Amino acid sequence: MKTNFASRVLRWFDQHGRHDLPWQKKRTLYRVWVSEIMLQQTQVKTVIPYYKKFMQRFPDVKRLAGASQDEVLQYWAGLGYYSRGRNLHKAAQLIAEQHGGRVPRTSEALIALPGIGRSTAAAILSQALDQRQVILDGNVKRVLSRYRMVEGWPGNKAVEQQLWHIAEELTPSGRNADYTQAIMDMGATLCTRSKPACDDCPVSKDCMALAADDVGSYPAKKPKKVLPVKQTRLLILIDQQGAILLEKRPPTGIWGGLWSLPEVDPQQDIATTCQQRWGLELTHHEESPVFRHSFSHYHLDIRPSRCQIVDQKNAIRSEGELMWCKPQQTDFPAVAAPVAKLLAAVHD
């Protein structure tokens, strides 16, 4: 069954698979590694423009390792899941320090780097070096869950281990780079979450979920959990020249390492806070409607407050983790998507 499954998947790939992705050209461990990190929880069509710009600026490990985290995150801004960008940068520095600037060629060494797990390491080595490696990303989990009608949510350790065994069994000994790309492509384009194209699937004739007319039940959905809701206030502090105060966030946590509008407790008095924290005097402020930004583990209700400040001689201009910026300037630092949206609305 292994050979039969793989051969059908590969035949389909030869005709219908994706062969012209940017990271498939001039394949190197570095180029493939960057693509695999960007592709974690993000669709190919979203990644492509970010990848091209990123590779133009950071064409090799040395260039990435030598850059500041601020600059790396500037090229990541908008792609989301910013810990991936921070981990990529840290891993590049470790590769420069510990591996002579060369991306490791073994799973063990790759997994020891920040942001690389078992499946990502396997995908890197398979795609870059054609090593026989077994992958199990979200798309592959969906394909195998349906093909073998695996009960349970794949995030459960026992279910995941069962899927690893199936993936190992079905992975061929040859054409590994093509096979891993093929089975990921199948999950992304045919065996989709909703409305899968079973009629076009190369392995549909022995897909157990299809035979049972129950494809929609596999893989089982994650058990529902009511997400907590948190509240915060973001201050849009504007001086008389139209510059806005930005504050760098801590290296960990939400939007870690990015620049942001200053965050304060919704219950704090704004005028008092501005005077105590930054020595700034407000002339007036306006409250904007609350909007919700959702993360994987909670909802964040954000109340923006637009504040006009007195342009004092001794008011802060650039000190430590603070800076004044104008939204239209070309060298604007990296900010999270909700902050970028607020800044864009300032001059609308």
C-alpha cells in the first residue's frame, strides 16, 4: 500500500503540483528554512510576497544574523505570529556562532534551534537535500486522518503519534522532496477543510473516510474552549507637528519586539499617566470605539484614545525604547497589524 499510495501522489504532483514556488528555485538549506518558518500557519499565497522581499534583504545566514531584530521584524510586519521572526533571527545568530554560518544538515541539529520542530526540520531537509524525511504539518494531518479514518483531534498526543506512524509507513524511499511537497499540496488544494475536491484526489479510491461518506468528520475538531476576554487602551499621542509616540514592546509576549502605541490600563487617568510616564501635557483627547483583536488563546478588546499634546521644549523626543514617528515616513518601524490600522486612520 505504501508504494501504491506514494506513486499515485507523485503522479498527481507531476501533473498538478506546485513546481514554481520561489523557494523551489536555487534551493539551499537557508532559502528552504526561511520558507518553512514563514509557511507555519500561513498560506502559500500570503507568504510569497513577504518571502521575496525578505530574501532580497537577507539573502544568506550572515546577512540575517548581522541585522538588528528591529529590521528583521520590519520585514516580517503583517505576516503575523511574530515569535517566528524573532526565532528565525535568533537561530541565524546561533548558526553563525555555532555552525560556521552554515545551516545544519541533520534533524537533531535543526531541532535544537529556536522555532524548528520535528516536522519543520524534516521538511527543510527533504525540500533542500532530498533526504528521506517524514513530515506531519497541518495539511498532511488532514490528508492522513481522512485516508485512514483516524479518530480524535490531531492535537492530542496519542492521535498525533498514530498519524506519525502512518506518515512513516506511507513515505517513499525516493523522490522525497517531490513527495513531501506533493502531500502538502494535496492538503492545501484538494483535501481542504471544507468542500474537499475528492473527485480529483489521486488516493480517493481507498480513502476510508470517503468510503464511509464521512469526510467532513475528519480530522476531529479541536474541543471548543471559551476564550477569555482582556481589555487594554492604546494611546495615540500626537504632537503639534503630527508626530506620534511609539513605544517598543518587551521581547516576549504579544507583538514581542515590535513598536506599538503606548499601552495603559483602561482604568488609568490618561492625563495623569502621560504626565507621570513621559512628562507630557495633554490639551485634549478623544475616545474611539472599542475593537476586538483575537489571538489563539484570548480576545483583546482595544480602546484607542487619540490625544493631542503640548509641544514642550523639554518633552521627550527619542529616549531608550521610545520614538516619535510620522505615519507617512518611509522608514517607519515594524508594528503589529492592529496598530498599523490605527496609525493609518490618524490622517484619514
